[in-house]
Amino acid sequence: MSDFVRSDDIRSAFSAAMSTMYRAEVPAYSNLLDIVNGVNEVVLSSSRAADLRINPDEDLQRISDERHGAIRVGTADELSMICRIFAVMGMFPVSYYDLSTAGIPVHATAFRPIGHDALAHNPFRVFTSLLRLELIEDDALRAIAENTLSKRNIFTDRAVALTKQAEEAGGLNDADTADFIKEVLETFRWAEDAIVTADVYQTLHDAHRLIADVVGFQGPHINHLTPRTLDIDAAQQGMIDYGLSTKAIVEGPPKRACPILLRQTSFKALEEKVRFVGAQNAGNHTARFGEIEERGVALTPKGRALYDRLLAETRAKILPNPDGSNSMDYIAELNKTFAAFPDDWRDLHDDGLAYFRYNAVGGTSGDLADMLDRGTVEISPIIYEDFLPVSAAGIFQSNLGDETSKAQMTQSSRMQFVAALGAEPADEFSMYQAIQDQSLQHALGQAV
């Protein structure tokens, strides 16, 4: 019998430690958790819980613990090492996101658990962005950024050694796991000491605030943690009532009876004191915030194409202003356009727009449609575990203080990202399809 700690348990412990650290660093995050927990309790005790088709075997137990984080790294070597560290926790790259199309000079992946049991145990995921230095137009500034990043080391020697040990031995024991979590946390911890002068920081900041956030500091401090809510509109109002400064709109699809994909909002980033190299007086930096997400059903390629088309149609007519001045008009247009997207679980299933799990509760003679009509097979939505580029860009922009949406910067550079990562990110659609296929096979096999 192995004495190694399961990767799922390492991930759970790390997620809890990260949350504790972030609550200490950003006290408003504790308030955010209280708001979300209160909203979730109300939903779960109401009739709406049944309407959401929450799978009691998998989803109820994970809701209160569910969270994702986000970090930004500066070099290919940093991304490669992060990939190795997360693998020890059973987190692997899924999907490629090019945020440069929305004016953000990064591309990204999500490190997350990928198996059914792993997700049910703890679904913690980290949206990890890599700065695209080639998008810095000023040659001299790009050289400064490259030189600054080349001199920093964002990992402790012990974290690297324990990662290598886990790779070679196949795991870590209890003592080494505790040490591993402690050491890796240091990579994500906030440090108020910048590694550039105030003048360099300002020049980086003027090029893009995100560039200053990545290049100006010793490590990729966690820039937000995100609990999952079952009613993001109620949570948004809860933040406003508490006095938190929130985003003007909820990113993603509109409010629906049958939630799809991902909706996100946040309280705006804090202005924090920092010490620049050679400066006697403290400066300011804005990057870290608190986010809330509401996850709905994962969409098939057909469903995602419809979602993307409707969102593009909406945004071609109106873009939400950062100050919220046209938020009601944007929401009205979003609701109007998305009326074309079916909002019934059975319609979503029958139209091939979303992925579902199946559960046999009676005889399974006849075809699937007949069984669903008779109620001998029931469906529940497969929760979307990934991210939406436009929503991520909207969250980034609102918390970096961008006053306008920037135009597309360049074409995708997926090959460059994959080379830096050292692995091909998994395809999310294939994963959801496999879950649905296995569920159907199991349901038909367990027929009574």
C-alpha cells in the first residue's frame, strides 16, 4: 500500500491554504464568501434548487468548496514549471484562450482536474496567463521587461525539489506534502516590494496595466479567488448592499431558467501600497480583486457556436461602458438577443446544444426519447468547468482600470503557448462528450 498522499487530497489542501492566505491578504474576500454562502443557502432551501437539476451525488457537496484562482506568469520557463507543480496536485491544462483578441496581451490555459472522481472530490482550478512580450510595441521597453523577468525566480528551491521528487517517486508522503503546499504558496503570496523603479513601472503601466502587474513584482501573486454561487444576480446585489464596489454588469450569458456556461462578476481591484526600487515614498498598485461565478451546463460545439453568435450580435449593437452608464441598455439587448437560445433542459438536450448526465429510474426499453418522455431515464446538466475568453477579458479590463475596450492586438499564437507549456491542452468538448457517453452507457446498463 502506497504512503503517498492522493493528488486530489493535495489539491484540496492547497485550495484551502490558498483561501486562508487570500482572506488574510484581502479581507473583503471573507465578506464575499459570507455573501455567497448566504445566497447559496437560500437557493438550496427554495424550490429553485430542483429547477437547477443539481446532481446530489456530485454537485451539492462541492458547491461550498468550489473556487478558482488566477495568476499571470511572464516567461515560458515559469509556465512550464507551473505546469509541473499543478500536475502534482492532479491539475492539467485544458483549452487555450487568446485574450489578445480583446486587447489583453496574454494567452492562457486552465489547470484543473479532469476526471469525474477528481472533479467531484475538489474542482479547484487556476486560470493561468502567459504574458506575450512580443505585443509590447516599444523595443526598448520590451527589452527592459525581458531583462527584468530573466532575473527573477518565482519558485523556492524547495518547491522545485519537491516537485521533482514527486515526479520521480510517483508522489509525496504526508510530511513532504505539507512542505510542498507551504513552499508553493510562496509563489502566489503578495509582496509589496516591486522589482522595478517607479519610472519603469509607470512606463510599463502606460503600455498596459497588466504588463506592469506581471513584470513589476517578484512573483505571480494570486490576483483573485472565485467562489461559486447558485444565483449570481442575488450575490451581485449582496455585494452592492454590503458596500463593495462591483462591476457594472455580470459577464457572460443573461440570467436564465436553465443556466448555461459561466457568468462572472467581481468587486473591483484594491489600490495597494507598494515600494519601488530606490524610492523613499510608497507608491500604488491595483490588481487584486474578488470574483464570483455562477456555472451552468456545458455546451456542445453546436451550442457554443450559437452562444458565440448571439453574444457577437449583442456586442455589435452595444458594448457595456466600464462606468456602467449603459448597463441597463446592454442587459436589455442581451436578453432580447438570447431569446433565440432555448431555455428548457429538454430542449437543450434534444437540440444537441448541451451535455447531460443520464440516470435510469425505471425500465429502459425503447429509444432514448421514449425513455425521457416516460420518465424512466432522467437528465441532469453536466456543469461547465472551463472559461469564456470574452468574460475573462471583461473581468481583467474592469479590474485593471481600462476605460475603453481595446481593439484586437494580434492573431493567436497557440503554437508558441503550447511550446512554452510543454504539453497540448486537452480539448474541453471531447471531455464533456466522454462524460455524457459514459453516463448514458452506465444508465442503460443499470436498468431495472
